[in-house]
Amino acid sequence: MGVINQNQQDAEKLAAAIAAVKYVKNGDIVGLGTGTTATFAIKELGRLVGEGLSIKAVASSIRTEELARSLGIEVLELGEISSVDISIDGADEFTEALDLIKGGGGALFREKIMASLSKKAIIVTDASKKVKKLGAFTLPIEVIPFAYQYVFDQISQLNGKGKKRKTNNQDYITDNGNFIIDADFGLIDDPKALSDALNRIDGLLAHGLFINLTSRVIMSDQSEIIIFE
Ligand code: 5RP
């Protein structure tokens, strides 16, 4: 992507993030997502906390938790919270039906728990994330290491071409100490059916298909904010 396109995309991410943060109210417990778009929202929240907004947060990754704390946002333990008032997170792909692929940043498991706890789960994106059918972005799947080969083979049986995620030639390890398989299922005709089939595989901790977990997608396209709900 060229510099101009990158700047344009960042401007869109920032605009969507600022639009989403407007839904946060004093006293809310706010779920903080992971990734470049969520980071714009976290920084905006940090700015508002500096101006007196009173919120508590839960974080979907260690890096998000560190960023939030560095901005003066109080962060609670995700595992000790029964309900999140509003969460703001990014996505790798979304459809108008509000089905998502998430997990490009490897935080899908905590992001899914956070979305499940959220009364209002807001997704912020630039226009490049909107698709007719999910699946051009390979599906991230978090797998417990000792179940790796079993899960890999089960994914193959569902016609998924899996690849273990690596960084610098080393296995990518999630915040939870697990591997990620990025699986290519082609364009996905029935995301719910695939999600259900993956949920039945033992040792597969979480996959990046988010079905019925989103209240609203706020997408910025050039200078326009478009809301899907
Ligand atoms: C991390 C995620 C991110 O929300 C997703 O990858 C989008 O990231 P970005 O805003 O950087 O494009 O799911 O696990």
C-alpha cells in the first residue's frame, strides 16, 4: 500500500474510532479491543479521561492493557467481570449481516470473551474491511499446542488449508500461550455453519468468526461515517 493510501486508511480508522468513542458514557465499563483501529479509540479515550471522563476498562490483550494504563485508564481483570457496558474493537473483515473475521492481531480469544460480555459491541473499521462474503482474509484459529496436529487435521477435513502462524521464523505465541493456525476456507457461504463445525473440535480454543456478537459497525469511508446495525 502506498503512503497516500496508508494515510487515507489511517484517517478513516481515526474517524471511525472517534465516532465510536462518542457512545461511551461516564461510569461505563469499556472493553478495549486490539489492533491499529482500536488503538485510535483507546488514545481518544485516554484523552477524554485526561479531561475528566470517568470509566473503567477491560483489555483484550496485554499490549492493549499496557497502552490503556500508560494513558491513565484504569484496567480491571477481564476474568472478574460479568458485564461490559460497551466495547470498541476492530475487525479484519465484516459483512452487512454483521458477521466478522477477527484475529489478525492474534487476540481473538480474549476479544471474543469481551464481545460476549458486552451489552453494546461496537466494531470500528475503514472501508477496506467491508466484504460481500467473508473469507478472503484467512481465518485465525487459536489452538492449544498439544492439540495442534489433531486440530490442523480436523480443519483439513472441513476443507480448510491451514498454516501455522510464524513471526521471525518462530511460532507465533498468543497472550494465552497458544498457537494460531491461519486457515483458508475460500469464500465462506455459511459462516454460522462453519463456526458451529469449528466449535465442535476439541483443542480448538477459539476461531475468528464472530457471529451474532456485534451490535454495530462504524465504518469510515473517505469523509463519511456509515453505520451498520
Ligand atoms: C486483533 C483483531 C483486530 O481487531 C483486527 O486484526 C483488525 O486490526 P486493525 O485495526 O489493525 O486492522 O482482531 O486480533
